[in-house]
Amino acid sequence: MRSLLLLPLLLIAAAPARADWTPLSAKALAVLCHATDTTKHAQCLGYVSGIYDLQFAPKLPSGVCPPANLDAELLAEVVTAYLDTHEDGPAAEAIGQSVVRFFPCGTGAAKKP
């Protein structure tokens, strides 16, 4: 019984530290999104879609109106256009900024990056 109580502590102590993890950069995301390799492009689509869902799917902020036909490919195109014209930084932040800038409400057309 006593060994069962110690097992979780041993597993925690044996787990590698995660201090070396860094967020994906905008430049690294741009490389994935521009890739002709289908696996790398799929990584772009998955990352962009996941961050979009986390930032915008629960409730769109005021002033943001994505089109009804928004899908992962269109979203990746918008994000890539933003990435190509802006400084490097956190990829997640760039995704949020691209959505806010390209899909404002009431203009009838997307803004330029």
C-alpha cells in the first residue's frame, strides 16, 4: 500500500522539465503556411485553426465579423498575408491581430494588412 502512495511522487520526480518549451514564432508559422509539403501545411492549418478557436470561437469580440465561408484554408491565407507584412513575434498574437484587421464589421471588405 505504501508503495502505491509513493508511485505518483516518483513519476513526478522522473518527468523531464518543460522549461525548454517556447511558443511558436510568427516566422516559424509563416514557414509552415508557405510550405508545399502537405504535412507542414497541415500543421499550419491545425495551428491557425486551434488558436482561432481558442481566441474567437467562444464569442467573437465586438467589431470582428469573419465571413460565413471562413474555413481553415481561408483563415491560413489571411494569417499568412499578415505574417508576410509584419515583424516577428508570437504566432498566436499574430493570428489574433490578423483576424481583427482582416475581418472588421461593417466595411464590406477585408482591410489590407
